[in-house]
Amino acid sequence: MTHSQPASAPHIPPHQVLVVDDSISVRKALERILQTQGIGVHTANSAEEALALLGQLPQPPTLMIADVLMPGLSGLELARAAQADHPALPLMLMSGVVDEALQTQAAAVGVTRLLRKPFTPAELLPLVFAVLDAADPAPGDRAEAPQAAGTPGTVSGGASPAQAALLARLGAERGVLGSGVFGAGGQPLSTHAAALPAQLGMYVQFLTTAATTAGVHLEARGLDLLQLDFGDRTLLLAPVAAGHLACWCTHGAAPRVRELLAPGA
């Protein structure tokens, strides 16, 4: 049984997901995908281990994702047992075969979603975010929207002071056309100087998730930086505690921006 927390101790993810699968490769892949989106992850390799973990956590996770076929208790039996003690816990089951019989059985034990294996991050994440969004605090408790494009100054609704300072440094760099931090769900949290389009957030989320998943297959360590070149313009993406930082700049400014975004810079 493993418990994975983000590297930055002061930052506690607002959402925790419990992943249950007897395959270590599946657990690791889901862990990496979810953590890249700013989601905390606990893992268990069996239903029995998951039930024990649920009893140990100070509060239940926001979501549990489990395989249907596992040694010992099945995912359906896990769902039934978990619902007895945690009736409000959303449950998502994964299976290579999702037929009418499974759908009926899953509905009977309170499963929220069924996901057919194999699946891509683009198929998984919308389902996960739909559950997490439903569990979010009231709108009044959420970060305020950033200022309109072109408005000078910094808006730090969800970014840390260090990230806000980094945005300010980026805004002072020659050739930087816009920069901002996007949250785990793709929502804009902070911008500096010329704001990036809010719609960019969902693409930032998708691109970084795809790159991180490719890294899993390549057995590479976590994603540090993603660079996309468009003629004489460059988009640079870097994971941060709140989600992802994006910087849109001229091609000539990219080397300096990479230095500022490098881990430990």
C-alpha cells in the first residue's frame, strides 16, 4: 500500500482520489496523470487494502476509482462495502468489458461512472473533473476570475506567492506576450500583464497530461517543461503546485523563459 503526496509540503491538494487496482502499472499511470493535474492520490492493490485505508484516512477521498476484476473482493463488492460506511463517496469502476449486465450491477451498488479499459487521459479526466467539480466549495469560496486581457498587474487567486512573483518576473521580460497559471481543471488562476485566453486552460491541461503519459511509457521522470513552437512564437508550459504555468513569448525570448521556468531556478 502506498500513499503519494505532492512534493511541495505546504501545498495540500483540495481533492484526494483513491486508486484501487491489482496492476502496479495501472496504479502508477493513474497516479501520475492525476497528480499532474494537482490531485492528491492514494493507491491500494486490492479491495481489502482499500477498505482498510478508508478506515485510516482522517477524511474520505473525494473519489474512488477501482478495477472491477481483482483477486479477492471484486470492484463491485468493494463498492458495496465502501458505500455502507461512506454513502457519499463517489465511485468509478474500470473494466475491459462494459456491458448491460455490468451497468445494472454497478448502478445497484451506487457506482457513479463506468470507464472502459483501455482509456486515454482525455477520456478519464473529464469524468474525474465532473466529480471533483461537484464536490468543490461554494462559488463564493473559489478563486476570483483574473483581470481582462491587457490589464496590468497581478491577480493571484490560486497561485502561491512564489508563483505570483515568477509571473511578475516573466511579465518584465522582453518578448513575453502573456503568462498565467491554470488550475487542475483548466481554470485560470492568475495572470500578469497581458492575460492569456481563458480557453487556453483546457488545452494546457490536455497537452501536459498527454506529455506526462508519454513520459510514463518512456519510463521518464516527471514533466519539467513542454515547449511548442509556432513560427516566431513559442508556448512554454511548466507544472506548478496549483496546476500549470503557461508563458506565450517570442521565439527569441524562449531561452530566457526556459531558464526562469527550470526547476530550482
